[in-house]
Amino acid sequence: MELTDADVDRVVTAALAEDVGTGDRTTAALVPADARCRAQLLLEEPGVVCGVAIAAAVFRAVDPSVHVEPLVEDGTAVTDVPALLAEIEGPARAVLTGERVALNLLGRLCGIASLTRRYVELADGTGATILDTRKTTPGLRALEKYAVRCGGGANHRAGLYDAILVKENHLRIAGGITAAVAMLNGSPGVEVEAETLAQVQEALDAGVGRILLDNMSPEHVAQAVTLTAGRAELEASGGISLATVRGYAETGVDFISVGALTHGARSLHVSLEVE
């Protein structure tokens, strides 16, 4: 799932419409139309940088003449703070009007990238891949999944349209794993949710290539790994935290999906300082 200019433009346009509306009354009243300024974009706490180019897109959307010079690449871990992420120069009105939207997006994405990096580091050396989920902020999915990648994680499906994941409620309506897989008639890339080892076995018997182990303990996940013996990819999911992710990773599972990467991340403190 690539982050496109269209993805960024859609979010920036909506965010500016929400914040600016019919105009920035304070800036219009206090800042001369011909005033120019220089400013610094700063990360105020340690973390993984993500979204500098998106912040730049905000300022350009307000006024194309605003120049933003990025100084740190997305995906960079910063420990020495405050860290100068970018230098900004242009019409003062545009810089001040775009400030809050740019900082909101930048702080949010840095927070997701930073939390993802913590999960990835805890799973390091086990072979398990940390995945995101569809538990994203409405309208921000493309940006938030980009932030997961900047943090070293990987993306699960982008939406309902690009992969088949048969979950508990699907199974109830379809009549179980065997019936659901038969109805899919050999569709490629099918993943089926299993809550018990018996369901894991049923999915294996049905020829499922990937099984989501839902809310299983690390001990049960380890048993599923032994039972599967490489016949299918396994994904652990459900309530996995920073405290438990290493235990799940050490079971030998292929993937660990963590909704908290996006729905539980705290925005990092970022600021814009006019010189």
C-alpha cells in the first residue's frame, strides 16, 4: 500500500477546510499581507520521525510559495531533542494559518511510527512480522499505514476490497470454516480466523493458506504452530501489548497484528517556532 499524492491532498484539503473554514481571522487581523517569516519545525521528544513531507504539503496547500526544507528523513529515530526536522520560509500568513493542521498530522504520524518501532524492536530476532489492522482513524488510513511502515512494521490489508479475511461473524452466517472455504471456491489469498485448536485443524483440512489465531494465549499459539507444522502461515491477533508481544513472537508465529499501533498511539509533541 503506497502513500500517493492523492491520499495526502485529500487529507490536507479536508483538514484545512475543517480548521480554516472561511478564513484565519486572527492572522488576517494581525499579520500584514506582505509579511514574510522563517520558522523551524521541531520534534520535542524522542521518537521516530514521520510526516515531514505531509506537513510541507499543508503549507503548500495554503500558499504554494511557502518553501519547506526537510532536514530529517521519515523513519529516522531521534533521541537528541528538540530536533530540527525542517526549515520553513514564506508568507507569514500562510505559515501561521497552516501551523496547527501541519502539527496535528506530523505529531500523529510520529506517534504511530514510534509505537510501531517499539513493537518491532521487541520482536527482533524471532522472525515474526508486526502488522497493523483496519483500526485506523477514519479518513487517515493511508497516512497511518504509511507511519506503520516508517516504524518498521508491515501493512495488513488496506481495506475490505483487497483481501479476503473470514472472521467470526462471517463463519456464523456461512455455517463454519469448511462451508465458508467451499463457498469461496478456491479464491486466492484467503485467511480464516480460528479461536480454537480444533478450528485451526479444520482450516488446515480445508486447505486454508493463512490462519488468524484470535485471542489465543502464547501457549495456545505455540501449540497451533506445532500443529500447523508449516502447512499454513499463522497470525496472532487480539489484545497483544508491549508487555506480551515478545512472548507471542517467540512461539514461532509468522505475523503479529496489533490494532494499538494506530488506535492506541499517542501523538508526539511537535512545534513550530517562528524565528
